Amino acid sequence: MNTKPTSPECSSVIVPEGYVFLTKGPNQPKNNVGTQDPVEIEFEHNRPVRPLEPMVQADYNIVNNDGVDTVTIQVCAIVFINTSAAMCIQEYGTMVYWNNNFAAPEFFIAYYALEATSKTFYAYEVNFEISHGTSDSHPQIPEITTYLVDQDPVTSRGTKTTVQPPTT
């Protein structure tokens, strides 16, 4: 599936067929605590156009609704996107897609920006969740895979994350 922005400075995003749209993510970088300054990382040399893999935390959440335990998987991802993409991110935000598969969940955090080498990256915090049904009907998911996608999912970087049990 190819989605196209209206701004010529920002590229289209290619999302594999069968992935469903979950949510729209942030359009502003995460700020350093107590400041208005965005979290920025800088490498000594330019990084290639291939996106950096996201840092991901995933947790089960169980809520009892009238005697039935309903399970969700809550995901918090920190993605690092080159600073030259900031205008496109501000205009279009990020999008989260899911392969709609509970056995091997894959998530794509996509954004509209031209592929470019860069030394500096802003951090964006992307939070989303999926409903996993009831604890009786679905076994626990041991891990998820989350990808950061710019133009093309073939060049995307993914992170496998163990889903943590609920805290009590």
C-alpha cells in the first residue's frame, strides 16, 4: 500500500499489503526533561539512509471487566529520525501500522520524509496498544517486532522485544 503526502518535500510511504492502520503518532520531538529543547543525538560521521532501529518497551495490561480478564499489549517506542525530516514529521506526524497477527505481531512506525544521510537525529516517543482479547481466548505473545519505516520497508530496521507480564 502506497500512501502519498501532499507536500513535494516529503516522500510517500510504502506499507506492505495487509497491514492495518493503528494510530497517528506524534509530530513533535520528545523534549529533554524540564526544557523545550528536543532530545537530539549526534554521531561523529553521517549515518547511511537506513533508519535506526527503535528502542521499544512492550507490556501486557489485564483489566477485569465483569469477571472477564481483557488483555491489551501496550507499546512505547522511541524512534530516532534524522533532523532534516522535522518539517515532514511536523506536517504529517508518524503513523503506526500492524500486521493484524497475534502469533507474530509486527508493527511499522512510518513517516513521510526523503531518505537522507545524517549525523543528527531527533527522538520521537510513539505509544500505541492492541487489544488481545480475553486471557482465556488468546495465549500470551512472547515477543513483538517493531520497525521504523521511512520510504521503503525493505530498508527499514526492526527491533524484537519481549512482551513483559503485567505488574501487580
